[in-house]
Amino acid sequence: MSYQKFLAAKAHAELLAAVQLAFSKGDTRLLRAQAGMAWQGTVLEHTSTRLVLAYPRAVRLGPEGMSDLIGWTRDAKFVALEIKTGAGRATAEQLAFLNLVHEAGGYAGIVRSVEDAYRILCQEAQR
């Protein structure tokens, strides 16, 4: 990993943690959502650098485009916040997920600061 990518990943992780912390004691609960793909099967070999599986099967973790933070509010509204730093842009799948949550009555948006998260949740609560 290049130093630039390392710094970008660090900034993303720090913003994500700051947003989670800001909402940890209020009426909203936010959880880190991990999405992607993993593999399962019978382990034939497992060392610190190698994993060999027999009968491997891909397992999808979460829907494609799922937001970085998901959760709920006291009034039982679903929350989906996509964390972006720098010039980061949401993918088409991420935008579709946010739109789906919004259309279903939940609170959703792209967050580049803790203030963005507050704005999304406050504006959405007034709609």
C-alpha cells in the first residue's frame, strides 16, 4: 500500500470513528457495517501466510453498496451514512443504497464531517 493510500485509509477510519462517537450517547445508534466477500470451506492448511480451503464457497457480506455506518434512531428510523474523505466519491451502488433507504423513509446521506451527519439526521427528522 502506498503512503497516500495509507493516509486516505487513516483519514476515513478517523472520520468514521468520530461520527460513531458523536452519536454514541444520544438517541441514534450507529454500527460499522462491513460489506464485501469472504470464503468458507473445509480448512486444509492454515498458516500465518496461507489458507487452503477444500470445497470453497463465496459468501457475500451485506448488500452491494451498503453504507459504512448503519443504525437506527429512537423513533425507529433506519440510518445509513456513507463516509467519504478528501475527493472520495460514492459509487453508483452506494448512491442506489442511500436512495433506497431515503425512499423507504430512513435517514441517509454522504458524510464528510461530523457536522454533515448532524445535518442529515436533523434535516431528515423534519421532513
